[in-house]
Amino acid sequence: MTSLADLPIRDDLRGLTPYGAPQKPVRIALNVNENTHPVPPEVIAHVTAAIEREMRSINRYPDREFTLLREHLAGYLGGGLAPEQIWAANGSNEVIQHILQAFGGPGRRVLGFPPTYSMHAIIATGTGTQWVEGARDDDYRLSPETAAAAVERTDPDLVFLCAPNNPTGTPLGLDTIAAVYEASRGIVMVDEAYAEFMPEGKASALSLLEGRPRLVVSRTMSKAFAFAGGRLGYLAAEPALTDALRLVRLPYHLSALTQAAAVAALEHAAAMLATVGAIRDQRDRLVVELARLGYAPHESWANFVLFGGVTDPHATFERLLEHDILIRDLGIANHLRVTAGTEAETTEFLEVLGRINR
Ligand code: PMP
């Protein structure tokens, strides 16, 4: 049998492990921060009709510029953003890959602040971009001073921030984003995959775009928008920045079916987002109840909670799995992460955890 090591693979890929959040058929999956509520039937009907219409011209390549989709995404984000400022791809993972293909690559480096979204480093490596790390402050926070000092020390071509941060849930102040932008000469990307779960009234990095041509804010329909299987991520930036991404994307990278389904889902944005309030409530409940059970949950502005005080994370993970509940062991000592599910899912998770705890 040929093994991977026998192949003439790139030297910088030797010995690496792929992204591998376990995919297991369980009753209660609270491991990858999806919206676990069922999609409303009227949205399913609307999206299905749109896909059926699209099938009549499936013999033709799709709109390479995904014009209608960019219009809908600009409308969804609001704030006077123009469609020319929007880019989209198959999940925000691909959006991030496009950014690194255009602005990173061999001889360039990207600065990140772990623990953060693991794919940032993996996509960096895949594009031949060096991943360099800055330290966080207490409780995973990132102050303007700490972040700017890391930029000055490493002089990166790109900086990746994550707001709120995955896997910690930690909020990130606009002052830190502005300070990083001031300190750096390169692209500053703020990954806002979980922005819709921030407390009401909190400003997004979108509000900083004006006058900052190197700033990029990425979003996804995979989380609050309940569209993870549809694979649609996007970003907002200067029109010139989206022109740079046209140089590296594959032609027709967004299929006609993806475009039609995403547009139809965006036409029902209110229905798709109707569960966000309930998910926030369950997240806040998790923080309270996990503390009551003797764990040490971290503040979260996202749809998940990272909690410490777990004596043996692997054992707790396995015990929960025996009860058909899948959460996430990220290899952070004494910590586990759980997604805020429906009220019933969250209740069952807390009950089982309380029982196996004793
Ligand atoms: N960014 C962050 C911070 C994430 O947590 C995720 C999904 N786990 C993504 C981006 C990628 O999501 P998608 O490719 O589904 O848009």
C-alpha cells in the first residue's frame, strides 16, 4: 500500500493533519456551531422552486460575477454597501483562501492570535503563506496595545482577527481592529462568522470599512443564517480588493444552484434569522448553568461556549457521545466547547453533563 509519505507531495505539507472535526451520526450535534433549528417550511419551498427554475438553464455556465447574489448580500448587510464591495465563495473558508491566494503566498506571512479558528492557519499553509502567532491577554482578550505590538514585532503581510473569536467566544473591540490597521501595512481581515450572535446594538467591523482600503470583513451564511450545507461565505471591502480576488478565483466557482439557493434564502432573511434570539438565550443559559455545575465558562458573543474546569476533556467528550451528544474537544487543556442548540438540546446536554459530572 502506498502511503501519503511515499508520494511526491510538497515538502511543507509533509506530516500535516487535515481539518478534522468529527462527523458522526448523533441525535444531538453541538460540535460545529451550526444553527440547529429546523429550516422553516416556507423557506424550503421557496428555495426548492428557485432551484427548479435554475435547472432549466443548467446546461449553461452560471453568472461568473454572481451579480444578483452580490446585490442581495449588499442589501442584507445594509449600511450603504454597494454590490461592488461584496465578494462570495463556497463558504467563508474559500473566501479566506482567495484572500491568501491574492495577498499571501510564498515569502509572505499572516499573523493570527491563537487559540483561534483552526482553518486560518491551515489555509495559510495550503497557500504557502507563513503563519505567525501573537499572544492574547488574560481570558483570551486582545487589547489594542497587545495586538498592535504583535504587528510591529512580526511585520506581517496580512493580519487575521476573529470577532467574536472561535473557539473562545471572546468579543473583539473595534478599537483593537483600528489599532491593528494603523500598525500594519498589509491586509487586515476580520472574520465575523458569528457577528449575528453579538449582543443587540454592538457595532460590527463593517462600520470601520470607510476610508480603510486594506480592511476586509468576512461573513458566512453557515451559522446564524442556518445555511451551512448551502456553502456560502462572503466579504465586504473596497471594490479594488474584490478585483484582486478575481485574479485567483476559478471561473464559475459559485454554481448556478448555489447562487439561486442563496438568493432565495436571502429573500427570506427574516425567517432564516428568526431563531437568533433564542440561540443567544441558550448561550447565556449555558454560561450560567455550566458555572452552576462547577465549570469555568468563558464570556461568549457567539453561538457556542468554551468552558474550563474539565478534569479529563477526552473522557467527558466520550461520556457525552455515549448519550448521543457530540460536542468539541479542541485540545485546549481542561476545556471543551459546546454549541448553543435548541432549548431541548441544551437542556439535555446540561442534564447529561450534570449526571456524568458526579
Ligand atoms: N470562520 C469561522 C470563525 C468559523 O468558525 C467558520 C466555521 N467553523 C468559518 C469561518 C467557515 O465557515 P464556512 O466555510 O462554512 O463559511
